Amino acid sequence: MLCAASLHAAGPAEAHLRADRVYLDGATLALTLEGEQRGGRSLRVGPWDFGQRLSDSRPRDKRLNLYLVFPGQQHRAEGLEEFDHNCVINALPANGGAGEWDIYWVVVLDPKFDHDLRREQELLMAAQTRFRPADLFEFDDIPAAQFLRSSLNMETLEHLARFRDRQGTLPRVVIVPAGFAIRAGVAMDAE
């Protein structure tokens, strides 16, 4: 398992963007992130602020899943394309209000995979399919190479060795627990 990501630390002068939309089965919903509390730490990924981290960050069965898919078209930041992503959730909170969400990185490895993932089922299926890297395959051929470098400290093909099978294939997409959890609400999108 990957250790918790060393997230891009934005300086105080940098603006933080808030992800305000998620996909659930391809439909767009509004995401309301919990505000920062005194002494709390925010979860930031590059320029994106995902609200306050929960103190118990280990994945829990009782929590819902929020997948941050890299690369993605839903949330984009000019000049910081390595952090362009989609937010995909697996379900709505049972009470219709805010819920706790375990965060997972979903990273596209296959250079020929050009589908913009918007459903949990799609990303789970993509993670189960494999591809054989071309003979001249290099780390920079990975669609999410810059995200892997800047956030997960993976810089070479050797860092992907644990994802390879005996035949030398890699998953088209990897899903990795981020080691963070947040609290947020989801509602029908007004747009």
C-alpha cells in the first residue's frame, strides 16, 4: 500500500480552490465540504481544498467512498494540470445530510485509456483490466505522471513494480487509499 501522499503545499499567497461537484453514477451532484474548525487540518491536493481532515483517517466500512480520479475533466486548474481530477462517490449518505468519506486516489496508468471516469463501477472495472506497456514505455507516458511525482513520490517505472503481474502487465487504473477522510454533504446539483 502506498504511504499517505505528500501533498502539494500551497503557500499562503496561493488561492485554494474548492471542489464543489461530484459524480454519482454519472450524474453531477453538489458537494458541500465541512468548514475548517479551530486547530483542524485541511486536506489539500495541489490547489484543491477538500475541507477538514477527520482525526480518524483509517478507512472504515461505515464510511462512504470519495474517489479522486487523476486525470479528470471535472475540476481543472490552469497551470496546475497535474491536479485536474474528477470526484466520484459510491453512494449518498443514509440520512440525506452530511457524511464521512474515505478518500481514495484513482490514478490512470494506461496511456491509451482516454475515458473520463464518472462512475464507481467504471473505475472498479478499469482497475481490474490490465495493459502491456509498449517496449519504449516511459514514466512520462503515464497520463497521471505529474500527479504521481508531486503527490505520491513515485518517479520511475520501478515504483510501479508492485502493481505488475508475472506477465509484466499493469492495471489500466490503480486505486489506492489516500490515508485521509473528510466530512461533506452531497445534494442534487442546482445547475
